Amino acid sequence: MKICFSLYVKPNKPCGGGSRFALNLSNYLISKGHEIQYSFDPSNLPDCILFFDHKLYSDDCITKWLSLDHAKLIRQKFPKIPFITRINDIGYPKSRPENFVKNFSELANI
């Protein structure tokens, strides 16, 4: 199965729990014979998209390529590709924008 991850986590770099989850899940899936893609290629469609976070950013440890708007476009063009969304820790800490939970809820319903 080809699984497209919405982010790439560089191994052996310090990062948060969600990134560690993604890295360990990708390693596990590869060990079971699945193919992991870290970008969306319309000429080589994945069987599903695993969406970890609606925020789009990159740093020394993580590259996130898929935003909520990108997910909506993919859903419109390729409605049969399932999205699997990891939802975790969606409360309102002080450092998160007000629309954080709303965006995650919208993503979960794609």
C-alpha cells in the first residue's frame, strides 16, 4: 500500500511527540512492506493520505507540505483517496490561534 504522509520528520533530530509518532509509524509501516510518500504526486497516487497537522511549516526537523487548503483541493480532484487524520492535543493552549480546534475539526471531516 502507498501511504502519503503530510509531513517528513528528519531522523535523529529532536522534535515533539506528534513528529515522533509520525517517524515511528512510518518506520513501522515500511517494516511491514508499505511504501511511504512524503509529497503528493498526481501521477503516482497514494492509496490513502495520513494527515498529521493542519499547520503548514518547516524547520530543521520537520517538513510539512500539506495544509488544510491543499487537502480540500486534493479531495475535490481525487474524492476516492481516503484521508486519515491524527487528532491529538487539540485544546486551546495560550500559544495556539483561536481557530486551531475549528481547523482541526474541519480537517477531520474531509
